Amino acid sequence: MSNQEMSGKIQTVLGSIDPESLGLTLPHEHLLCDASVYFKEPTEKTQKTLAYQQIKMENLGWVRQNPSNSLENMKLLDEKIALSELIRFKKAGGNSIVEMSNIGLERNPFGLVRLSKASGLNIIMGSGYYVGASHPKYLKSKSVDDITAEMVADITIGVGDTGIRAGMLGEIGCSVPLQEDEIKVLKAVARAQQLTGVPVNIHPGDSENAPLEVVELFRKQGGDVNHTVISHVDNRIGDNIKKTVELAETGCYVEYDLFGQAQRPLSYEMLHSLSDWQRVDGIKQLIDQGFLDQLLISHDVFHKIALRHYGGYGFDHIPLNVVNLMRMKNITETQIQTILVANPSKMLQFT
């Protein structure tokens, strides 16, 4: 499909759709994913044994406190469980999900097609490369032109020989400091966006300054910041509204995407651990300052323990619970619909 034909459309794993068909959307999730790149084997002997166990009630508390030390927790590979979680989301009023697992997170195009058909949900698949630690060895020898061509093919033809097309470049991984190959990928992403009009999602490094720094770098490389999402703002910047406003003033989409992940353990290497109430409070402040049309929210389900099947909140937490928090914070129904429906629809359209 040509750029002209895709303009104003949204590309799902089953083909292009009109924006009006999107409905309530989670713009940053993982359905089928292997995040073993983040696994850290414990050094203590008894904990080392726990690291390789299946997740069960007896060790759930330990996994919650040590999420990156459980290898099983890093893998979302069961399509039956994924489907049951998606059905819950659909029953809660959900209609679409953006699946951000790309190269480095074991993207599974055929699996996403099966899930989309079985659930009746729109699934938008990501493209590009995750953080440097997950990069395949061959990436070092690829030029910016090579990577650009690969991503353009993902979007216009399909991933490999699958014929299944990506509808977004993301989540594009960045570290602190930015690695050489991550910068190379960002340059390629900017070029691929220019060539196709595809939306972009960037995963900034673990620093309060990283979101703004990566936006400015992407802009210098020719990226369309107004068609770009910055993920994990609630974790990277936290409740520093001044910094969040600075980010929003660049024109990018500001994504609070860790809803349902309020109880981060001290052992987990995260900058900020906000409650959902704090997230909603930040969103209300941004609305009051005029940034409603740039706000996105999601759960970033990345671990098994975030799923309902393993005692987590699942994909239906936002429509079932967070929306009520938003109402309690005097966010209007129109504003809620803007964040959950209109903004994702606008963001996901090809330009």
C-alpha cells in the first residue's frame, strides 16, 4: 500500500482500518514477548533456585519483590493466556491494543494475527529495535540505510516473508548514556518515518532528563516529534510536573503507561514508583495546562505477574478502575474519551 493510500489510516496486523474503528485503545502493551534480556540471576544460593521456578502462589511474593530475578516472569509466550486476558479487556469495553514488542523482545507476527482473529480486537504491531542490550549481533554491521530499508519493508510489505505489516515504529529502545547503535537506529527511525508517515514510540533511558534529550535528538535527525510518543514518562520523570510540561511543550505525545504497577519493589531499578492516584493527578495537571490532546495512558504489561492469570491487574485495569480514579479527580467524560479514544486514533494514523 502506498504512502498516499495509507495517509489517514491505521495499520493493524489484519490490514488497514479507518480511525473511527479503533475505539478504546491501550497504546503500549506486550502480548507475546520475551524480555529475558533483563533477567538477572541472583547470587544467593536459595534465591538462585527460586529464579528458575514456575510462578505459583508460594513464590509469588518473592517474584513481586524480585521481578527481574525470575526468568519465568520475563516471558509472555502463552497464547491461550494472552487470549483470555484480551477477552477480559474486550468485555470491559476495549477495542484495540498497540503491541510494542519488536526486535529484541521476540516479536511474533503470526501469534498476533491469531490473537487478533480470536479476540476480535485490533492489534497494531511495532517495528524497529529495542534497547542496546537486546540488539542482535548483526546490527553492528548494518548501516543507517540498511536499518531504514528494513523498517520501511516491515511497514509497507510485511515483517520478513510473513506479509504482516507493522503499524508503528516502536518501542525504540534508548539507554543512558545512549549507545552508538541506538543512535544509529534513531537516525533510521527518523528516515523511515519521513518515508512512510508512520507513528513512532520511543523508550527513553533511565534518567529524568532522558525523555527531553531523546526528543531533541530525534528532532535534529529529522523525526516528526508531533507524531512521536515518549513512553514511561510516569517512571522517568515521575511527579515532576515542571519537567513533564517541558516535554509536552515539544509537541510529542506524553505517555503514562505503567498503570497498575504502583507497588514497585525497592530491589527493582526504577527511577520513580508512582501510585495510580499520583499518575492521575499528574494527568489532571497536564490537562489543566492545556496538554489534553497529547496524553496517552496504558499498562505496559511486560511481566507475567502483571497478568490477571498471575495475580496482576491485567489489560482491563484502566477501563475498570483507572477511569473511576479519573472521575474522582474531576476529569470529565469528554476528557477521558479524548485520552482513551481520540488521542490514540490521531496518534496511530499515518500522515
